[in-house]
Amino acid sequence: DLIENRVAGHENCIWTPGGARGMGHGAAMGKVCPMYIPFGKIRGNVNHDCQRFGLYLDNQYPRNLVRDSDGFVTDPGSCAEFTEDGRDNGLAPANVIEDEFDYHNMFIGAYAMGDVSYVRYKSLNNDHAVYWKDSKNFADGVSHHMIDCVFANDATDPVGTLQVFGPSGPFTFLFTNNTFIGSRVGSAALNAGQHCGLVGAGGPCNVQYLLRGVDWSGLDEDSKRIRFGVNSEDDGEVLPIFISPDNSLGGHRSMVSQHLKGFESIEGCERQSSVWDSAIACDADIRRLNVWSVDLGVVNISGPGYVSREEMTMDRPVHGLDGGIMYYETNWGTTAKGYGAPVLLGGNYSLSGHWEGDVFFEVSDPIAQEIMGKPETLSLNVTGSIDCELLATDAREFMSPKGVTMDAADVPLPCKIISPIRETLIEPDPGLISDPSENLDDDMCEENAEVHCCPDGSCDDVCTGDSCCPTGAGTNSTCPSAAVDKAEMCTHSKAFSCRPPEVRLTGECAWVNEPWDDYYWEPSCTSGIKYCWADGINAECRFCGTGAFADVPCPTEAPTEEPTPAPTPVPTPAPTPVPTPAPTPAPTPVPTPVPTPVPTPVPTPAPTPVPTPVPTPVPTPVPTPAPTPVPTPAPTPVPTTTTKTTTRELVNLVPAEFTQRCAHQVGWTYVLDYSDDRSKNDVPDEVTAIANGFSNSNAFYIGNTKLEELNIESAQMCALSSGARLGDGACQWSCIDIPDVESWPACDACDGLSSGMKRFIAELSGQAWGDTQTLTLPTGTFQDWGSTQTWSDPYTEGKQGRLEIGHGQNQGTSSWHIHGNGLTLWIKQQGAREFGAYHASRDGRPFDVDTFQIRVKLM
């Protein structure tokens, strides 16, 4: 319990970092789940004059844990989001924060918190009365997110601003009987959707703020009451919804963003003044519609409130959302969620898109219907697939604001598409596919034909084959007539398709450099499952079996690459010798040209060239000399598709005890990987220990001796974020070529290395410990949505890529550093933080760079 404590003058007054040690620490490691442990009583605490947060209950989602008398979890399944039958496992009744009083702090609240209710909380002259990014519907169905609270700001006190920054995501935020008093209002008294769409926040952004008994009378007449979106992605300014059954919204039942101009044409809707953020207020009921799926590219909604393509706005922050364009939410590549949009209850809407995989549709929440007092329904036509009558009371097992967590068959939501391999691909009306100047016949949608980007007539753009169709917001989708679902140069896969997808049941991976990892041919890879596109050419080529891919077992039978050639390499010439001397070895002893002296090296390269060279020499010489030495080695490479061949040397130097957090790319030899665990000292503090080589579960370096043995052709240094994932599931990354600078000063520990490149690698490992040396490197940039971010301080100008080796050595801290607040390696760590931005608190990147790798190509 935390009862009637007084805290002042700290960085954070009361802080519970639930996500810091997700599995516990020390003797409790693996026995607890801190983020989900219920609180005791939190009542009557006072926090003031702290630099950051007053009360900071961060990353807290209390659940119904099964624990012993020592508090250790005895049933790990009780830490899960859902019970076995799919019910929300959130604590019921919810935890309560009672009679909290905070003043003169920068923030109060949590980045992420659910099933914790603020009751009678009082905020006075804080910079942010509430700072909250992510939450959920409470499991008990009755507790309010904030109730009977007072938010005040005395303008005679120079400290503080009156503003509540509330969370976002597809749920109903209950804000009940709360009072605003005072002046110096910030962006607005109540801001919906803090950081929506960004890393660590909610999304999609169509949160429902349900206001009851809100008293605005203590504010100045012209002070802004509400705002749509704050510090968010552009969607956050367009998609949130305010609803109320009383006068909390000036007597209106709903308000949507000023940017959704089509809702103004609905009867009973009208635009409001700037006090209400120029919102469109309606006497009718507006609610959230959400679509949960894999990334389907652009989805389009049409119906009440949405304007035509000719009328829609493509400028920021709208990007066509007012015309029904719906974009997939990934929170900057860190999650995979779905789509969201506001809709008019009782309306008829149509959704069109490229449907594949399992897709689920839901409207509003049961709690919203109960409080608002009317049945909440929506008629939905999913073009080319199904018609649904959506209800706010539809069963929601296995569903949360994070998405759907079970297979479609286990989710009771009635409106859904079950499509393991794109069963419900839309087939547009061929009559809508037309030439720029004339209609085309039905059979003209052949591969790479010139067609309309929008077969439904919703746009006028034309494309050909693997070209892209503009979709707004700087993104595009693949042309409907393309031979592939997603062209390499396009942002998204097809929004429409006039060609059904090709499911290739058999095929072969095509490697430029054969990988060390196992792989096989997986026809269902076309539906977007992980580890596909292994060869970068075929979607169906999939990694499996070991290392980073151990969670996908390889097939026990030979998949598809070898079965055909293996039994038939000697079909014609071998029939005579087989029955008598060696029935088994005759078809397999590949090394016929050198039967006796060279039986060993042949089996490895043989699988590919077997069909051609073997037939001629086999008939006569093989039967007698070959039966004994060959049969043993030959069977190994033939029955699997994972035989390794390569034109350059590949050496696996990764220690067995090391766990790859960001998967190593095939074709490279990794000599170093520091996957920094912020709670541990992963890299040795002494230079000699690094030089000798070391390894543990989070970090390794092969050592200078082994590095010197390598015949290196080229090398790269890579920075990655394990917490930010790209669309293919890979870590967000950036790699820079390591120069072979012969004049590079040698460090004391690496004088024995024979090249400037090897000495540079050694210094980058943490062995630089002398006078600061400076080298300008290429400006490293990250991928896709992170392409504006570099290794340097995001705000540094003129000194991008300036690497300082030995930086901070006089203070005994960092080994190397990129200028400004750039990426830094500390071997004598500050706390246990060994790699990342120089000042974490001032890192302007939208993701935490926590992994450093060095990889080489061998001659």
C-alpha cells in the first residue's frame, strides 16, 4: 500500500516502471510479471516540485494473477492478457488511485496503463495535469478512467499549464464528473489522443472520449475545451471522437474532427467555434469502426460523412481520410494492428480493399452503448465478401485495443473473414477496368496490362504492371495488373486486383549466396507469415529450424527442391549395374569421375550439377569401386533442400550462448553483436577482456586473434532497434561501410592486427582508449519510416557522421561517440546502459537504438 506519503524534489516522485524488468530481477527472475501485478491501496499521496513526473505508474496493467504466499506467480498463464476462454484478464474490480494531490510537476500519469482508475485526483499548476498515451476498456465494465477529479491552474503562480493529455486507441475513455478551474490553458483543457500512432502509444486513433458531468464553467469563456490529437501522427487530429449523453459537449451527443467535413452534411450536425476545436457537432451518434487484419494496403470506406474523391483533401493532416481512405496502423513499425474510422450509427457503409488473411470488423463498445442509452448498430458491406450487421454488444473474446490474438475460428466476433490464403480476394467488376481513353474488354486484365488504379471508379489514375498507384500521405499501392502482390518500389501491396494470386505449391529458393540457416518452400508464405522471402526473390522461400528461426520447425520430409532430381539422376545408363553390384549406390554415387581418391569433397557441390554430368560416366566404372566409400556421405545432402553452396567463404562465429535479438543477415559473417540489455553489464569494462574475446547471452566479440585470422574483403557497422520492427519483422536498422584506413592510429591492444580495417573494428569493439581521434563516416540512415533518422543527433547540422574514437576516456566513460547526441558505445557503462543515444532523455529518435553489430564479407 501507498498511503498519505509526501514526496518532493526528485526526478520522479513516485514511479513504478512496470516494463523495466518484465520477468523480474534477482531471485524473483522468471517468477513474477511486474507489469501485471495488482496494486494495494494508493490513497492520499502528495507529490510536488519533481523534475518530471509526480505520480508515475508507468506500464501498469494489473491482472488476476495466481500467486503463492511469497507473491511469486504459480500459474504463468495468469499473467496473460486473456483467460483461456478469451475473457479480458484485467483486474476486476479495477485498482483505484484515491485522493491524489499533485502540484508543480511536469507530468502526472503514465505512458501506458489500464484497469487503474483515478478517483478524486486533484492537479494544481502542473505542466501537464495528466500525461497518458495508451489504455483500454476496463475489464470490470464499470470503473471510470477518471472520475470526480479537479484540474486547476492559478495564473498568479508562474508554474504550470492547464491541460490534460489523454490516451488513444480503439476503446472508450470514461471521463466522468470532472472539473476544470483557472486559466493559462495549454493546447486545450482536454486533449484526445496523446502521441497516437507513434511508438509506445495507442492506435488506430479513433478513440471514443465519453464525457459525463464535465464542468467547464471555471474556465475563461474563450479557453479551448477540447482538442483532437496532441503530439500525435496526423491521424490523431482526424480520427478521435467525443461523445456525451448530457451537456458536457454543449448539449451535443457527438463531435468529430473539423477535418471530416462530410459529417457536416448529416442532418443535425454543425460546425462549432474554436472553443471546441472547430469540431463538427452532431445530435446523432458517431462511433468508432475498426478493422483488424494484416497490412492490406489502403482500405476505402464509403457512406455517411465521407466525401467523394474529387472533394477530399490530401494535404496534412487529412491525407484523404475525409474521402474514406483508411491507412494501416503500425505505431511506426513497432506493432501490427489494423484500421479505424468514425461512422454514423444506423448508417450503411461499404468497405473495399484487397482482402487477404483473417479480417475482423467491430463497432463501438458495450460500455458506450450502456451509458449512452441507445442500441448501437451499423450495416456494413465488405465488397466482394460479406454483409454484416455490426452491434456494439457483439462478443469480443480474444480482442483488445491491441488487436485480435487468436486464430479466426476461435474469435466469436460474428463479422469476420476467415481466409488462410487469401480466399476472399476481391474480383472487381471487369467493366470498371478501363483504358485511359476507352473501356477494355473483360480479358484485357492480363499480366502487366494498362489498367485503372481504382477499378471501383474512386480515382482516375492509370498504371501498368509493377508500377505504383498514388494513395496519399506520400505512400502508394501496387498496380492491380502487377504479376506480384507487392512491387518492390511500392509502399503497399495491391489495393485492388484484377488478377487472382498465384499460389505456387512447388518451387525452389534462388540464392545469390547460400545461407547457413535451413530453409524450405512454403506455399502459404503468400499470406504474409514470418521468415518468408528468405532469398529475397521468392515469397515462398522460408527460413526454419535453428537460431533466430527456431520457432518454425523445418519439415521432416524433403520439401520440394531435391525429391525430383534425386531418384532420377541415372535413369537410363544404370539399369544394368544396379540389380547386381549395388542397387542403392548406383543412383547416388555422384563422384564417378574420381571414384576412389576423391569421395569426400564431391557430396557437397553435387546436388545441383548431378542431373547433367552423371549419366554418361556412371554405367561402367561405378558398380565395382564406388559402393563402399560413396553411400555414406551422399545421402545427407540429397533429402533436404538446405544444402549449402557458396562462391565465397562463410564462417559462423556466433557463440552458442549468444541469443540473436536482431537476426543476423544471411551472407555475412558477424564478428560482434552488442544487444544491450539496459539492466545488465553486457560488455566487459576492461579493454584486455574485450581484446581477448568474450561472449554471453546478450553480447559477443570474437577477439583480436580470431579477427586477424579472417581474410576480410569488406565490413560494415550496424545500429539497430530491437523494439522497432519493419514490415517484414526485422529490427529497424542502419549499416555503414567500415573503411580500410591504413593510417588509422593503432590502439594499444590491437597493434598485432595487420590492416587498418581490422584495427578500426577492434577500436569499435571498445578497445579505443587514448587521445580522441576523429573520422568522418557516411551519414547512416535508418529504413522506411525511419529514413529521416541518422546515427548523429537528429538536430545536428554540419557534423553528421563525425565519429570520435576515444571520446570521454578522460572521464572513464565512452569508447566512441557520434557527434552531438549521437550513438555512443560505453564500455565503462553509465549504470548498465552501454549502447545508444548519448543522452537518452534528449533522444529525438522515435525508437531506441539498443543494438550494435559488426559484420564482414570474407574473400
